[in-house]
Amino acid sequence: MSDKVYDVIIVGGGPAGLSAALVLGRCRRSVLICDSGQSRNAWSVSLNGYLTREGIHPKEFLAIGRRELEPYGVEWKHTEIVSSVCRGDGLFEIATIEGESLTSKKLILATGLQDYWPEMPGARAFYGTSIHHCPYCDGWESRDKPLVAYGLGRVAVGLSMSLKTWSPDVTLCTDGTNRLTREDREKLERNGIKVRTEKITRAKGTESQLEHLVFNGGEELPCQAMFFSMASVQRSDLPQQLNCEFTAKGVVKSDNKQRTHVSGLYMAGDADRDAQQVIIAAAEGTKAAISINQELQNESYK
Ligand SMILES: Cc1cc2nc3c(=O)[nH]c(=O)nc-3n(C[C@H](O)[C@H](O)[C@H](O)COP(=O)(O)OP(=O)(O)OC[C@H]3O[C@@H](n4cnc5c(N)ncnc54)[C@H](O)[C@@H]3O)c2cc1C
């Protein structure tokens, strides 16, 4: 075990963690980022909606973020953190998967979420290129094309309505489930949304471009992009280990300064609250960093 006590350890080197590290590094804090390299948008080929970086490859965005930390002495460890405790003396002790123990005064969890993706045969080739989870991220590129909103039961009714912002041609597919209410069906019909409840047996297309969904029985539905509504879960169980409180949506509760109810423990990015966009994750990282710096300043005053 190293004797070094970092001012701040950040678990997660995505947009939230990098942004927190940039501000804390500029505040001359000793900072270590631990990251296992599994960003949420790793399937994607372009990051949209981030002012000044429109359309950049997500890997390039992260590489720029890491480069920008270089002048500030921020340390980086490529590892997975498997355990974390808040000790009696108020310090945080975390352990890497390799068994190394690391200590800090404050801890930021910027560990993100992971998504369940539709798993019909053939779908994987289109993940992140023509199968998407967020119309704000990829709706523009799919404008005016035949679109599918995918979700079991009733979960994608709202998504299908939302997709009308980007295309007049929207079909709701419930993949072998039939739990739409009469009100749902009437609303969908009023808004020109087609409904298919049959089981989907295959996603078909050319290279990374989805072109058809094939239903049980063989009929093919033309479709240039599919958006899905499925669960996402915490990427890491560290918030649970540290007894964080969760919202009903499974994200960690934090206040408007990114503080959890555990003293010295901060959250940033998709793992807490609910707006899940890169620019918001980065902003939350900045907020957490400023709160922590102020807390460290207050603790140092005599
Ligand atoms: C397919 C797809 C496309 C998207 N496109 C866009 C887009 O165009 N525009 C946009 O604004 N948003 C987009 N998003 C949303 C965006 O990906 C997230 O809002 C953003 O990545 C959140 O940043 P984050 O830092 O909170 O988490 P992440 O980017 O997920 O980073 C979390 C990091 O923490 C690490 N980590 C987790 N647990 C541990 C652990 N125990 N030990 C060490 N490291 C750990 C992970 O390896 C990961 O590197 C997209 C999402 C998906 C799924």
C-alpha cells in the first residue's frame, strides 16, 4: 500500500472524470484518475451536440481531454477499481483489481452507466451506427428516414412520439409483446405512428447501415435507423459499496453541488441524476471539482 494520500481520486476517465480532473489540476490539487476504458458511447462513431466538437469521434474526444491534463500533473492509472470504503479517519481507500490500495481525501465517482442493447440476430453490426439509444445524439443524422422505435411492452410509446420530431415515418415495434393500451393505440394512430407487435427475427442491412427488420413469418420492414428504449444500469457497484442513495431510475442521488449524502464523496456524469449527455457530464465534473476545491480550502483555513 502506498503512503501517498491524494487530494482527490476520480474513478472514471470519461467526460465527467476528465473535466473534474482538469479543474482540480488547475487548482493545484494532487489528482489520480483510475479508468477501466469502457465508456458508454464506445459503440458510437460520432459525438454530437457538444459545442465546438460536433461530430468528433468519441475516442478522439477522450484523447484530447487526456492531453489537456498533461500540464497539470494529473496522474492516470488504467485499472478497474473493485472496492472502496470511507475509513473512520474520513479518508477514502480504494483497491484496484490488481490488489493495489490507494488513498484520498475526497472521492469522485464518474463511473457512468451501461446500456442493454436489442439483441435480435444481426443487430450488433448496426450498434452505434444505425441502432441508437438517444434521438438527441443521433436523430439529426436520421432525419426524414424510415425510423423504428423499439421497446418491449409500452416502454417505447413515448420514444416513438419523440421520433416524429426527426421523421414523419415512424413505426413502433414491440418485438412479440402486445401490451399497448387502447389509449396508446389511439394516440399513436392520431400521430401517424405505425405499430408492429410481431417478433423480430433479424436485423438486415449493408455493412453498418440497417436496412430492414425481418418479422416472424418473413415480412421485411424498411428501416434506416432504429432507436431503442431499454434499461441502463450502473457501470460500477462502487456507489452501492459506499452506501449511496439511489433514485427510482437507478441513478445516484446527489445535490446541486454533486455531493452525495456520504461526506467527501461526489458523483458526476451519467451515474447520478438523469440528463445523460457528454456536455452535461463534463459540466457536472466541473461542478464537483469546484465544490471539492472549496471544501478543501475550508478545511485548510486556520
Ligand atoms: C451509443 C451511444 C451514443 C451516444 N452518443 C452521444 C452523443 O452523440 N452526444 C452526447 O452528448 N452523448 C452521447 N451519448 C451519451 C454519453 O455517452 C454519456 O452521456 C457520457 O459518456 C457520460 O459520460 P460519463 O463520464 O458520465 O461516463 P462514461 O463516458 O461512461 O465514462 C465512465 C468511465 O468510468 C469507467 N469506470 C466505470 N467503473 C469503473 C471502475 N470500477 N474502475 C475504473 N473505471 C471505471 C469506465 O471504464 C468509463 O471509462 C451516447 C451514449 C451511447 C450509449
